Amino acid sequence: MTSNAAVDQYAVIGFPVKHSRSPFIHSLFAQQTHQQLEYRRLEIAPEQLEEQVTRFFAEGGKGLNVTVPHKQAVINLLKRCSPRATFAGAVNTIIKLPDGTLLGDNTDGIGLLNDLRQNLHCDLRSKRILMLGAGGAARGVIAPLLEQAPKELLIANRTIERATQLVIEFKHLGPIKSASFDDIANMPFDLIINATSASLQGELPPLPSSIVTPHTLCYDMAYGKDDTVFTRWAKQHGALQAVQGWGMLVEQAAESFFLWRGVRPNTQPVLQALLKQS
Ligand code: ATR
């Protein structure tokens, strides 16, 4: 480890990970809150996950963020997981507790909620929400969305069986239903969240334009330098707002920082700095 062992060590692990903005975000949080820490990127191939994670903590590491493709696999290496990580079936934050136990948590859901509620002033109570996609990204945010008591959370997916499976798992938490993309025509929504990985390949699910009204907030969990295909589509169809997931990225990081350091950073200046840099 080529780091300053006197300073608390954190990292984001992924494969690849060189694109990650987490070191930038956490260094700004640390500066702002006067916390002494180092945060770096660690590229770990799947077959080296156990060895590298064990070594990071054996060498004194305090915490990790976990990104693709390790969010599910890392659970097997942890003694304990929070209820929200268990619901999500994925861990994006590992905390080394004072007794040395590694605790897995998931801050993606609260990150999305904080962006929607605090930054975008979107109250989800009694709202009709459409979630596009039924993979890991969708699963991670369903429970916190249902906690907000929406009127309905409809999960639409290319492979309907995956959406139906999520409904079976989460229906005890609130009004959740599944649909195919064909089923959702003429059903306007207050909030549409794109949790498919289609944006990453520059693709868009086959969406009927009738799901968007001038009151609809369209949110893409993906983010990029320019509009994603989904945010461009949303603007073309007259959505109230079309937002990329930069705010969720910063908010989930802020929650991880809070879990590690016990201090809550101010996310707004960090989000502005990130948008300027992107
Ligand atoms: P992640 O962890 O990013 O959610 P995932 O678990 O592989 O990744 O899930 C990807 C999601 O994006 C799925 O809902 C997938 O739909 P299928 O379940 O039908 O595969 C969806 N997806 C990916 N590419 C898509 C495309 N071009 N059109 C529509 N949906 C797409």
C-alpha cells in the first residue's frame, strides 16, 4: 500500500474503476468538514475480491465504497449487513466497526431519496411512480421509495418476469405492480425513474410518449457529460424536468461519509463542483 498509514484510509473498489468520481467527491467532503483522510481508487478483478478486501482492512483501512461489478459478491465477505443492504441485495459501503467487524450497508436508496426530496423538492407521497428496469439498480431503491407512501410504484421491464419477481419480494412494503413497456401506454406518471442500464449503451426502452405530462419529473439514475438518451427523450416529450443522477451520486457518497466519520457534509457545493468538472 503506497499510502500515508497515519491518515485514515478509504477507497472505492470496482472493475474498472478509473472513471469513478468518488475520490473527487470525498476529498471535497473531507476538506469541507476538516477531516483527515485519504480516499483512492482500487481496481480489483472479481477473482481477487476476497484477497484484496481482506488485505485492505488488514492493513488498517477504515471503509470502502463498492461499485460494479462487486456490489452483490462482496456480501459473502461480510459478517453483518444492514437491513437496507439486505433488502437491496447489494452493498455499496463497508464500514469497519471498532471491534473489527465489517458491516455492509447500502446508501443508494437514501441517496436517490435525498436528491429527489431535498435537491429537487419532489414529495413522493400519493404520487404515481414508474420505475424503468428491474435489475440491481432498481432493486436497491424500491424499499425507500415505498417508504414514502406513493400512490403506486409500477415496475416496467423488458423481461416482465424480473419485474414480477420484484413485486413478489416487495409487495408487503407498499403498492407495487409490474408491467411490460406495452402495458404502460396512456398512463401518465408524476415521476419516472430510469433504472435500466440501457442509457449506458446509448439505448432507450420503447417508451410510449403518453407516460409524460408537463407535470412529470423524469430522473435518470445514469449520468454523463451531455444529456442521456432518456433525459433527451424526456425533454422532447415536454417533461417538467429531466434530471441525471449526479445528485444521487453525491448524496449516496454523503451518507457513506456520514457512516464513516459521523459528520454530515453539505452536498450542494460538492454537486456544483462536480457538475462544473464534468
Ligand atoms: P443494474 O445492476 O445496472 O441494474 P442489471 O441487473 O443487469 O444491471 O439490470 C439491467 C436492467 O436494464 C434490466 O432491467 C434490463 O432489462 P432486462 O431485465 O430485460 O434485461 C434493463 N436493460 C438493459 N438494456 C436495456 C435495453 N436496451 N432496453 C430496455 N431495458 C434494458
